[in-house]
Amino acid sequence: IYETERHNGIAELLEILGSIINGFALPLKDEHKQFLSRALIPLHKPSGNSIQQYHQQLSYCITQYLEKDPKLADVILRGLVKYWPHTNSQKEVMFLNELEELLELTQSAEFAKVAEPLFRLIARCINSPHFQVAERALFLWNNEYIVSLIAKSRDVILPVLYPALEANTTKHWNSTVHGLTFNVQKLFMDMDARLWEECTQRHKLNTERQAAAQQARKQKWDQLEKAVGGPGR
């Protein structure tokens, strides 16, 4: 699959594996955990055209692992972040669907371990110019259980997400994405008004610093151009 991108029979094998994983005894053996991290999670790597042929079965196998042992959430979610697509919008939507299923089975203690890198990724998805990616990422806030996880880790998540949400309200071209973004912003305001205000002030300060740095760079270039084009040339 990694060398030729051919996938004959992988979906069928994963379907059989799903039944086998379902019958694993608890606690899970080390070799079963190794199979997850070394064989199943890396199957997210192939291109979108390949993975869509077996993604449903792969997702089922991984959720079976998570149902068996909730402590595997950290390994699984970090694996998903590692193999997250950056140029294939269809594959991103597929991964966001899988992510929602996994988060529904994730406990708050495990979620907290991976919240920052995960929501840096989600922030990028929220800003995606492809409206289906941005829309699907924002739909995560329609899930009450995921919102409860976010609420418990909001001190970490909101500072990461705030710039992406703010950028969407002014720069994103799609009106549906605008509406969903405003809904998420309101949810965070209601969740913790003090934290929202802190993030607003921090973002404003960062924006002013960036504008000042950009202006300083522009002035240096202007001075350099004058010096190069000035007397004596």
C-alpha cells in the first residue's frame, strides 16, 4: 500500500480484523497495542484515493481499540495528527469525520494530553479556504460531549483557536462558515467570559505588534531603496 498505492483486499482484511479486535480479552496485550501503533494507525498515510477504499473499515478497527481501552486515545489521536493531510480537502473531511467518532469515546483526562496539538490542527481546518473542511471542523461544536471536553480544557484550547475564529469572521469567503464561526465564538463567550476577554486583548496586542514590525520592515526597505537609488549612482 505504501509503495504502489494498491489496496486489493485491504478493506476486507480490516473488516475481519474488526471482528477479531472486538473479541480481544482485557487488559489488551502489548502485541495488540503494537499492532495498533505500527500497522493500523500508519494506514492513514496513503493518498486520499487509496484510503477512501478502506477508511470506513480502518476507522471501525480503531474505534474498537478505543472502546476496549480508553487510555489508548492519546496514541490514536497523536497518530491521526501525525498523518493529517495538508493538501487533500476530501481526505481532511474524512479525517474530521473519524476524529468526531474518536472524541466521542475519549475521556477528559486523555483528551487534555493531546488538546493543544489537536486544536492547532483544527484551527488550521477552521481557516481552510475549502468551505467543506472549515464547515466540518466547526460542526464539532454541535456535539455536546465534545463541547464538554473542550470546556474542561478551554484554558489551553481557546488561546490556540481564538486567532483562527477571529480571522474567519473577517476573511473567510463563505457565509455558512461565517455563521458557524459566530456560533462557536458565542459558545466560548458564554462558557468563560473572562478567558474570552483575555484572549481578545492578547490577540489585539499581537496584531498591533505584527503591524508595527511590518511597518518597521517597510521603512527599512524604503531607506535601502533610497540609499541604492540616491546620489552617486
